[in-house]
Amino acid sequence: MNSGTLRKISHFLAPISQPFIAIFLALVVGAIAIIVTGESPFNIYKIMVKGAFGSEYYLLTTLTRATPIIITGLGAAICWSSNYMGIGGEGQMIMGGFLCAVIGFHFPGPQWLKLTCAIIFSLIGSGLYSLFSAWLLDKFKMSLAISTLMLNYAGAYIAMHFVQNVFLDTTGDAKLVQTQMIDESIRLPRIVEGQKLHWGFGIAVLLVILVWFMMNRTVFGYESRMSGFNIHFCDYGGINSKKIMYGMLTLSGVICGLAGVIEVLGVNYRYTHNTYVSASYAWIGLNAALISGYNPIGIFFTSIILAGISTGGAAIARATSVPLEISTIIQGCITLFISARIAIQFRRRSRKLASPAKDGGSSGDILIPETKGEILR
Amino acid sequence: AADDVKKVAIILDPVGVNPFLTQVVDKFAEVKAAGTYPMDYSVIECADDTAWAENIRASVEEGYDLILVVGWQGADPLNEVATQFPDKAQYVIIDTVCDNPNVKSYIFKPQEAAYLIGIVAAMVSADAGKPEGPFGGVHANPGQGSFEWRYGYMEGIKSINPKVTNDDFIFNYTKSYTDAPTAKELALQQAAQGCVFINAASAVADFGTFEAALEKGFYTSGQDFDRTSPDNPNIITTQVKYTGIVAGMIIDEFFATGIQPGVVSLGLKEGVVGATYITDDGVNPRNTAVLTDAIVAKAREAADAIISGKLVIEVPLEEEYMKQ
Amino acid sequence: MNINANYLAVVFNSTIRMMTPILFVGLGSALCNRVFIFNIGLEGTMLTGAFAAIVANYYTGSIFISLLAAMISAMIVSWIAGIFMVKFKGAMLVVGVSINMLISGLTTFLMQIIFGVKGAYVSTDLVPLHKIDVSMLKQWPILQTMFGSLTYLDFFAFILAIILYFFLFRTVTGFRMRSVGINKVAAQSLGINADRLQIGTVAFSGLLSGIGGCLLTMGGVTMFAQNITAGRGYIAMAAATLGAAHPLGVVAGSAFFGFAQSMANMLQNSSISSQLTMALPYLATILALAIYNFAQIRRHAL
Amino acid sequence: MRNQSNDVILRMENIVKCYGSLIANDNVSLHLNRGEILAVIGENGAGKTTLMKVLYGLEHPDKGDIYLNEKKIQIHNAAQAIANGIGMVQQHFMLFDPFTVTENIVYGKEPKKGLFFDLKKANQTISELSRKFDLPLNPTTKIQGMPVGLRQRVEILKVLYQNADIIVFDEPTAVLTPQEVHELLNTMKRLAEAGKSIIIVTHKLNEVMEVADRAMVMRLGKHVAYRNIADTSIEELSFLMVGRHLVETEIPEISPGKDILRITDLCLTRDGAVPILDHISIHVNAGEIVGIAGVSGNGQSDLVQCIFGLQKADSGQILVNGKNVFNCPVKEVRHSGMAMIPEDRFIWGSAAQASIAETAIMGHYEKPSFSKKGFLNIRTIREFAGKLVKEFSVKADSIAQKTSSLSGGNAQKLIVAREIRQNTPILIACEPTRGIDIGAIQFVHDCLVEKRSEGAAVLLVSSELSEILKLSDRIYVIYEGKINGEFKRGNVSEEELGLLMVGSKKL
Ligand SMILES: Nc1ncnc2c1ncn2[C@@H]1O[C@H](COP(=O)(O)OP(=O)(O)OP(=O)(O)O)[C@@H](O)[C@H]1O
Ligand SMILES: Nc1ncnc2c1ncn2[C@@H]1O[C@H](COP(=O)(O)OP(=O)(O)OP(=O)(O)O)[C@@H](O)[C@H]1O
Ligand SMILES: [Mg+2]
Ligand SMILES: [Mg+2]
């Protein structure tokens, strides 16, 4: 292998290698917490890794959990990479899931029609939901961070209102605020019979490729990246930056909505209040996007690692008497360290060509000086 | 010998906040310590809603003999697993019905306990000169899940004073099981609207309501297990739900005959729900000045009617009831 | 519903108590915003303060030491977060979320170790913050109700906003902090250690959130429950943004949230579905911001 | 001449600074005498800025020592440089826009009263300082909206306030109007007389000749020569810089064609009242370079932005080949056959974080060879960017490098290359040679003339009068948003233009 290919490979692996170094450091810190509880760190970590990736069953469970994280991560990445720092993935996912479940059950006509309409309208719905914050930004200069955050809360309660008062599943004791189950014929099939993993994961993989392609190989991707870097440059180049803003935010809403749709079609077959919120899918997805610098391939692997941390954490709770809190602590440590750019600095020193001394901030930073920074004011 | 030890998985929400769950876990600890049965158990707390499905499925994978799911979030996943692996384990769910031939469901009739609290609330308010309320309630969330408590409470009050309508009730929600400061402020505001009695049902956030009661002098009730305290005479009773008893029943059944699928509904009659000082004597002395003998007698009367089947309390849908 | 003057006075009084912990944290968040840091970890540091206050209270029974413990512990946690954000260039959102997770687990775990309970720790041995005596207002019972049962810290929150206003706009350190937020590169090129200033601000915001936490567990109620902060840190951040990261603006922002929340509570017993009333504060925020911004845009256009 | 002593205040010895594999400073040594003005000159990317950054503590040398008054010192950061009496007016101003003049100047050394920032005293001090050095400024105005010349004055006062003995200016005149340049050079002389030692980095050799005592020439990261100004000439210096003799651009006689760009009665007002552009009517013919001369701030930027669609004008007509593009979006304007070299390369012309290739295809990427149906053709894009870099000798490692890592002049070359290669019938060139070395200036001039020979219409906006006079076939003078004169090549003198530009002579 010549050095060129090597460099290409290491370039390709860069966004992925960082989490591994960070995880190592995190595990060292986590070990302290475990020792306090009187358990052996090695044992706990073994259980954790096994519970996340150690057998076909565990791996598939982790991938199932990773699916919505990957998708919302991609949704976050496309708007963040064009410098629109919205945190509305959760609300959009709720919209997607809610609409899909309701339309998929209540729409008149044959099942295939229900399914088609459910998918189309729920994606439109979540796109419009995101478009609303774009509109608020455009017309009222309202900080995206605020409007999307507020819409997350509002969306959850509004969906809850409709489920509770209009679409409630009253077939059982009606204690859960949830809609009725969609028909078996329109559910996403499982990838492996008898396991949870469904073809939604396949869709997520496809989406990773599509988003990568969109970002790196299309005019729209080029335009939006440039608008993320310098909006004046775009205006001057003839790019309609407003179109980009509306386009990117809507697309990001559609993608996050798709995460909800897939959860309904592949996992729960209905919309249940609080499921997406309690699992923090969209937030973890956003974290994955930030950690991997909006690189879709990086998001894919980071999401799987983050999902593995959750499923592995649950495995600790099952297999030992270590309380759930300890696995929460370990999870917190790991993500904390993953976020750090320690590894990057490592890599920089060893690389031949250093990057400019004071680039406003690496792409992982939430706030990049000399850009909009609208998240603050 | 180790092969004979039966492994039980108890799958539930994080235990700490919810006394309803603590009782189940404590019962298992007690039985294990007693050594009556060759049994080992794991308490599997679910960090989020998705973890329920994962943990239930994983428990089958990990070879547990009895899978005990405590909480309605587990109904869907348990249904699926029980259908897919009917013979790999035995399945029990508590607090909701899982419509599956391989699952045994235990449900409660907490409305029966709440009905008794309603009677207490109505009479205490009447004694304080406010027979028509308003009557307060600080609960965690709106919705059918906890409506059984509210329904029983409202019906109990109405049974004492038929003039009371839905408009005479003030319910507020903390949206959290732990947000005691919010619970306290909500209770203070209800008291300012004239509530003499405020029904607390928001898990550990109830301590906020209790503090408010002590400060403002209104009366309140605890939930799940006896919350009366010598430090706080204003907690005059508790709507109890002895889930530990159910845990004992399940263990006995499992080792005696194996789990027999079906639905069992538990109420006052089975001694699983009740009201402190009405259906039991309580751990602390009763605040007799407020919870007078007359009130206790009246409530016991209702309890007897319920136990004998003369009085049946069926919970309707919340929206329909509240529209009346 | 029984709406009368006394009830409204109680609601006002409640609103203040609900608002002040948020105000402390909101002020911290505003300072962070001023130095270009988006510190979502304030939820966790507030929880740290809330917990540390009760632990210190349990061991010493001293209000002063409890407050000190809350401030110091929250500051240390926040300082670590600041190092990760600034020195290690961690994505601020990720650092914050991780801190929140870590603290949520840690406080719950330590609660079991220290108090031997799960869920909540309540005890009559805990000493609450002093309530300010307002008996001098007894001629005006409504006023007495409005300002009764408040602690010194509740009042201090408002004073602090004014102090921070002067600090930010009248002192050298405040001046430099603002400059770092405007142009960090320039500040560095002029010999200011901008990293240290940012980390220091994050640590200080932690300290403020610690006071907020202490006020929560020793002011409103006197107890600790796991995750007792219940999202107040996030609301505080929204209040800071609403208040344009201006200390006095944060007062307005927090008051707005408190007010919207109280309105929502009142409406919970009307014919509006309770789910919709829960959505109300958030929608009201969007509406308020839209109106405010619209007015601003109009004014600039003229 | 100043009474310049020969005692050396500063020595930099054998400075080496590498960026990865690129050696920006290769064993550079420099000495500066007390009270002298030293010019540092060299091609774009020669390493001048890097050397100054090392001196000011913004970059850390890989090797080399710095001696102040013959005492070895360590400069790890700007604070230490300032403490050692070294001040720098950077190429990109380091100012806080929302702050006032005073606040910006006293930054880092603020007067205090008790706990508080003593703004009153600060304002007073700055008033005095500005009087003392004859640099008039209102201490309480905000930086926002200030013209460049004044901003620079703030920067200079800042350095003086810090009590710097050594003042470094990095390309201070690049963005100034001739008037401002004149004032600045005088200021520098005054400062030198007052005992300050000054280093000026510049590409303008006439300024060097006017103000400097000595010049140090750098090429490819090395210092190649020292010259006493008294003993040298512009020709020698430029030869030392570029390593070859420059040939004057040949401007062939051609007869212009029809008017491709015609602007009639273009009006723009700000806030509905203040007129910015006042019935501007100009035209540019095919095969013609038309210069717009004016002191910056008289509406030329707005004129260009209105033509290009970056700003909406109030009324008027902009005809491109007969088609009206008045208030059309930029894209449409570009499609109608216009390209533009923007006046600020970092605000408009490029994105710091974008790669060279990405910067190079802006405005091009929709052409069929670069994208089809919305999909980019990465191979041709790379080839194109590579070709631009090579043809226009942009000094860069690879086209994947970030634009921010280019030296100022090289970034400008990339932008010029990109816009020239749009192959449009109209090219608007705003300050096309700002901040680039004489070799590159020659090159850009050649390009513009070639463009003209190809029959394109070139509108040249420049505050550099010599440039206008040299290249333009026709010249418009703009003053306060109005056209204040129109001349054919050779029909006007520099003096006359200057008077028209400042409005002391009306048409
Ligand atoms: N996830 C949970 N965490 C904590 N407490 C809970 C939870 N779910 C239910 N509870 C219990 O519910 C009570 C009030 O909450 P809710 O409104 O959900 O009533 P509920 O579900 O009818 O109660 P229960 O679960 O005891 O039947 C609390 O006292 C608590 O015991
Ligand atoms: N941060 C950086 N990373 C990588 N290369 C850099 C960096 N800064 C400068 N360079 C390179 O170092 C070389 C010297 O740059 P420098 O800015 O010192 O040139 P200069 O002489 O000031 O040029 P100009 O006249 O164009 O301003 C250039 O080739 C430039 O591309
Ligand atoms: Mg229940
Ligand atoms: Mg330079």
C-alpha cells in the first residue's frame, strides 16, 4: 500500500477513530465509579460490551436502538452543517410518529393506501413543523434554538392532547396515552426473523449514503455548506441563502420525522406519548452529529456506539446488583470524553500539514465565532 | 443444585421514586431471605420507555424462568415476547392487562381506595364548614393512567354530598414524579382557593404537598403506602396499594402450580388496596380530631359495601366523565 | 374556580418562589452567553447545588455552610464542564448533556449512600432557609400574602440581577467578558486570556446555579428528591435567551415563564384540555418573542 | 531626515517557522534601530506576516531568538509582546464593533475607579492622547459604521496607549484612500521622530521610498537583502522582491464596440432619505476598461452592489446587452453575463473554512461541466481548481487546503482567477490588486487587459489612482453618489482627478 492510500484511509477513519480514544479515557474514569460500588471494572465493562455487541441478539437490539439515533443525527447534521443550529429534532420526530400512527390507522381505504398516505403526510407534517421555525427565523429573526426548543415541548403536548382526546386506544384499560396499532400488513418486516431489528435500519443505512452524497456530491449540498461557512460569500456567488435555509430546515424536519415514522412502522406500531422523549433519541442523534463533525459516516458509527452505551448500560442492570445510576454515570462519562477534542489534537500533531492556527472553531463547536451565533442573542 | 434455583426477572421503572415498586422489590427480598423457595431474582430497572422492550426480550434470552413486568409500559413488548416464546418462561404483568393466553395479569382497583379517601375528604371539608368544596388534588399527570384515583375520589365525595359537581374539583399536575417544589406551590394555590382537603398523588413530589399542608393547615392524603407521620398531623390518611401482597401471591403461585394465565383484579376485598385507619390501623396514631370516629365509621360502611359487592365502582373514560 | 384578591396574591407569591431559582440559573446562563458559551449543563450543576445543600444541611445543620457547599460543589462541576468545552473544544451541547446525565446518576447514587433512601430524602432535622418576616405589612394583608414566606435568597436574586448588570456593564472584568463574546480572536490578540475568562465564567455560572439549587431544596421545600430540578435549568436557559442575555432582561424572561406557568395552572381546571394548557407556556413564549422581535424590526426599519 | 541613532532596539535571529511541510520563515534575521522606520517587503506568501506574528507572540517560532535592547526575551503571547513594548496594527483589525473608540483603545489596560471601569477618565486620556499625536477621534463613537481610515487610527492609538516603543504595521495602506494613506505616512514619520521604532509591511514601493529609512526584502521565506532607502530605487527593490525585471503592461489600441453595460439614473437612498446614489448614469463598451475613481465611501461600493444584485436600488435601469437586470437576484445577474472581483476577499470573496477547490468553483458550479442535474462532477472540479491554482500561481500545497491558510495575496489571486475564468462579457473589478505584490499586480493587470482585448467590458473600481490612470480607457469620477466628471484616456491629470474626487472642483 502506498502512502497515498494510507492517507486516504486515515482520512476516512479520522472521524471514527476519535470516539475510540475518548471512550478509553472515559472507561478509566468510569472504573473509579464502579470500584466505589465494590464491583470489578473489568467485569462490568465485559458485561457492558457483551450486552451491547456480544451476541447476535444484543447486537441487533443495539442496532434497533441506533436506528432512530442515526436518522435524527443525519437530520441534525444537515441543518447544523449549514449553520442553522436547530434543536427541534425531538418535536419533528414526534410529529412524524404521531401523524404516521394516526393516519396509518384512521385513513379510509385499503392498507396500502393508509400506509402511503401515512408516510407522505407525516413527512410533510414534520417538514412543515420545522419550516415553521424557519419562517420564524426569517420573518421575526427568532433564535432557532429557542423556537425549536419551545416547539419540542409544545409538539409533545399537542400530540398528547390529540391522542388523549381523539385517537386514544381504548381497547384495553386505556392507561397509556397511545393510539391504536396499525395493521400487521403495513408494518416494516424484520431483518432477522424473531429479532427486533427491522428494515428501518436498512433505510437508515441508505439514508447515510444519500445524505453523504447530498452533502458532498450535489449542488444543493455544496450551496448549503458554503452558506454554513460564509453567508455573504453565498450571496455574492448567486446562491439564494434564504432558499437554502428553508430547504435545509425543512429537509431536516422531514428526516427527523422519518425517524418517528420508522419507529411507528418498525418498532411500536403505534404512537405512545413520551416514548421518543424518554429515550432522548433526537438529542443523542444531535450529539452523534456534533461528535462526528456532521460527517454522515461518522454519525452512523457514533450512533451505534451511543446506542450500545445504552443497551450495555441496561445489561449491567440486568446482570449485576449495580444500580441503574452507576450505568448512567458511566454513560455520562463516556459521552463527556467523546465530546472532547483530545484525540484530534493528538492526530494534528502527528500530521504533516497543520490546519490554520485560529480557525474560529472546529466544526464540533456549537458556536462558531464570526458566524451567526444566533443561538445566543 | 444451582439448576433448581429459579430465576426471576422483575422489570420495572426506576424503583426509588415509586413506592408502588419498592414494595414489590422488598417482598422479593424478604422471601429470598426467608429461604422458603429456591429463588433468585434480578431487579431490572428501565432507564427509558424503549428499555422496556429491550429488557423484556433480553430476559427471555438470558434464561429467566419467571418474567414479572410491573407497569403498563411493558404490555406491548410482553405480548410480543409471550407469543413468540410461549414456553421459554412464565409471564406475569402487574397494573395492566396484557391480552395474551400465556400471560397472567394482575390489576388493581385503586378507585375503591380513592373512594374512601373521597368520603374522608367530603366529611372533613364539611366539618370545616365547606361541604361543597372546592376539593383539591395534586397529581402527576392527567390521563386515564391515574384517573382511577381521581374518579374514586370524586365519586366518594359525591356520595356524601350529591350537590357537588365536577366544577367543585381543582386538579393540578406536576408533570413530574419528583418535582416537589411545584407540587407545593400548586397545593398552596389550591388552598388559597379554599380547599380544605387536597389529594396528593404525584409520587415523591407529594412531599411538597405535605409540607404545604403543614404550613397552611389543610388536610391531605398520601398514596401507595402509609404516609402518615407523627411530624405532620395534616396527612390524615393514605390511599394504599399493597403491591407487596401481589408479589407474594405471584411467588406462591409460581412455585405451587406454575403461573396460571388469566386476569385477576384486586381491590378492597383482597386487602390489596385500602385506606389507612379505614381498612387498617395505620402505623401512627390517627389524628382523631380531624379524622373523627364518625368519618371512619362512614368510610368503613362504604368499604363494607364495596367488599360485599353491593357497591361496584367501574372507571369510565376520563374525557367522557369530565364532560358531564 | 374561586378567583379573588387573596388567591391572586397567593399565585403572585408562588410565582416569585417558582421563579427565583430559575432566575439564579438564568443569570448564570446569561453570563455564559455573553462569553459565547452555550451551557446546557446548568441543569446538572443546579442539581448538584440542590443536593450538596441538603447533604451539608444534614451533617451540619447550618444554613450558611449548606449554601456554601451548594455554591462550591456546583462551581467545581461547572468548572470541569468549562474545561471540556473550552480547553478540549468539546461540543458544548454534548458536554452539557453528559454533565446532566452524570450528575443525575451521581446524586441519586450518593443519596442512597448518604441517606440510605431512594427517591426522596425528607427529615425534620433539615433546617430551611429563614423566611423573611413581613408582619410589618399586616395592615395590608394582600401585600403580606404577596411577599410572605420568601427567603433572603429570593430577594437576593433580584438584587443579584442588578449587581450583575453593573458588573457586566460597568466593571473591567465585565467589559472583558463581553468582549470575548463579541470577538474572541481579537481579545486574545490583545493579550487577554480568553480561555481562562470563558472557563471562569462557566464556573461562576455554576456557582449561581448552585444557589438556585439550594433555594429549591431549602427555600420552597425542605427536602431532596432525585432530579428535583425537573428541567428548570433548561427553562432558565430559555429565560436567559428571552432576556437577550441582559441581567435585567433575564428577570423579565424568568418572570414571563413564571407568569405563563401560573396562567397554565389556572387554566388546568377550565374546559380547555389539560394537555393543551401544558403546551401553553411554550407557545406563549414563541408568541411573545415574535411580537417583541416584530416591534424591534419595525423600529429599526423606521 | 530623522536624527536616527544606530542603537539597535530589536533583533530577531534565525527565525524558523513551519506550517506542516511548508516553511514560512526560513532562518530569517532582522534588526531594527531606535527611531527608524523599517519596511519589510516581499511577494505574497513570502512570510512577512508570519514573521510579524512571531514577533507579536501570535505564532511560536520553531527556532530562533528575539533580543530586545540586546537582552534575550521570550514572547509566548500577545500579552508578553505588549508588556515588552511591542505593539501591532494587524492586517485585519482587531476591534470590537459594538464598543466605543475609548473602550477599544484602553482594552487590556483599563483605568479603574475602585471596582469599576473608569470610563470618564479613559475618555479623557484618549482625548489627550489623540491630541498629543494629532490623531483626531471622537472617543465616544462606536466602531460600528466607522470608515476604515478611522478604524486604523483607533488601532494606532491603541498601540500608542499601550506605550509601545516598537510598532508593527502589517499592510496598513491596503485599504486606505489616498488621502488616508498620506495622513498615515505622515503619522508614521511623526511617531518615528517621537522616538518610536516602526516596522511596516507593504507592497507599495512608492510608500516605502517615501517613508522608510531601510528596507528588508523577503523572498520564499528567506530574507534576501537589506537596503538603505537613500541608496536604492523602486526598480532595484522590485527586482530583489520578484527576482526578475517587470515589464510594463502593454495596452494595445483597440476601438471599443457597442455598450454592453448601460446604467441609467440609478438611485439609492438610505433610510428613505439620505441619498447614496444620485441618478448615476454610466456605460461600458465592449473592449473597454472603464475606471471609477473616487475616495472610498462616496458610493462606489453601493453602486457595484446594486449593479450586481447584492443590494436593492430604488430606481433606475441596468441594461446588460439590452436586458434589464435592475434589482434582479445575483444569480440572474451572473447569468446575464457579469462577473465580479469583490472588494473584500474575506467577507465576500471566499469562505475561510472552505477548501480552495470549493472557493474556486463559486459561480461556476452550475456550468454543465461541473454539475449535471444538481450533481457535482468532482473530477472536473478538481481539475479546474488545480488549473486555476497553477495558471495564476497561487501559492498553495493542495486544493484541499482551507482557504484561510492562504496568505492574503494568494487568496486574492485565487478570487481574481475564478472571476476572470467566468468568461463573461462583463467583469467588474473592485480593488483587484488590494494587498497583492507588484509581481501579482502586474499579472492581474495583464489579465484585465487581456480580458479587454477579448472584447469584454471591464468596470474597474479602485482607490488606487495610478491603477485607474494606467488601465482605463475612460474614467468616471464619483463624488457623494454623483458622477462628477468623465474623461477619455490621457485627457486628465492625476491632480485634476484628485480635486474632482474630493469635490473641491465641481463639474
Ligand atoms: N414512572 C413512575 N415513577 C414514579 N412513580 C410512578 C411512576 N408511574 C406511576 N407512579 C406512581 O403513580 C402515582 C401517581 O402517578 P400516576 O398519576 O401515574 O398514578 P397511577 O399510575 O395510577 O399510580 P400507580 O402507578 O401507583 O397505580 C405515584 O404515587 C406513583 O406511585
Ligand atoms: N495558518 C497557516 N497554516 C498554513 N499555512 C500558512 C498559515 N499561515 C500562513 N501560511 C502560509 O505561510 C506562507 C507565508 O504566509 P504569510 O502570511 O506570512 O505571507 P505574507 O508574506 O504576509 O503574504 P501577503 O503579502 O500575501 O500577506 C504562505 O505560503 C501561507 O500560505
Ligand atoms: Mg395505576
Ligand atoms: Mg501578509
